[in-house]
Amino acid sequence: MAKQTTHQTQPNRERNPRRQPTASGEKDAAVNRNASHNYFLLEKFEAGVVLTGTEVKSVRTGKTNLKDAYGLIKDGELWLLNCHISPYDHGNYANHAALRTRKLLIHKEEIRKLIGKTQQKGLTLIPTRMYFKNGKIKVELALAKGKQLWDKRETERRRTADKEAREAISRGRKHI
């Protein structure tokens, strides 16, 4: 009869407490909360970003704003405009410009697909979040269609109705 062996697993190692959660990929570097309020998000894409060294350090500290940013396809390349990355605190004369246009890295097939979709009336590319993945900074772009004011009100009504229904269900469970 074969000898049974027990498989020993190593205890969960604590992550380096000095490492920032943003840099290790546990937390998003920036989130565009207005995107889902102002747009219907139809389809999402992941793209890499071409950044300088001081921009990466600034993103790591969480000093990024995607609120007014949007994506643009020009000459077969994808660009990120109006993305505000604050200048690095400890930077020198070679510090970056906060609102410069940044190139996004995405496959040619995806760019071809996006060209067709963004040329439709009312569709645009909106960055929804910026995050670290395997040490590289990525941007999640969403193909979006703008909401009208009544659409925003309807979404808010639906959200509050769902919340009230969940609360009523949870109250009902507590009394049982």
C-alpha cells in the first residue's frame, strides 16, 4: 500500500506593509465616478498608457483625475486627452505637464473596431478607471453614449427603488 503524504501549505504571507495599495494593484489609482452618471457605458476595453517616470510616480501616489478625460482615435492611434496627472512633488526641472495628451496602447484589431463604433453619432470613449496590473498602468476605456437629463433622473429613481426594496427585504429577514 502506498504511503500517504500530507500536503503542507505555507501560511498566507502578509503583504509588504510599506508598499502602497495603489502600486500593488489592490486599489484603483483613479476612478471616474461621473462616467456612469453622465453616460450609458456600453462596452469596456483595457489599454496601456505611455507615461514618463514622474507621471508614474504621481499616479502611484493617487494624484490623478479622469473627470473630464476622453479618448480619441487619430491616424490609427488611440490618445487620452484631458487626463490630469498632477506634477510629482519631488520632481525637478524635468517634471511633466499635467494635462498633456497621452498615447494609449491597444491592439490594431480593437482600434479598427473602435473606429467604426466611435463614428456612429453620439458614441465616445470615456476612461472609467486607471489601475496597476503587473506593475504597468492600465486605463479602462468605455464606449459610451451620453445621457439626457431625463435619463439621469430615471436612473436615480431606479437606483433608489432598488435600494428601498433591498432594505425592506433585509428588515423582513431580521424579524423572522
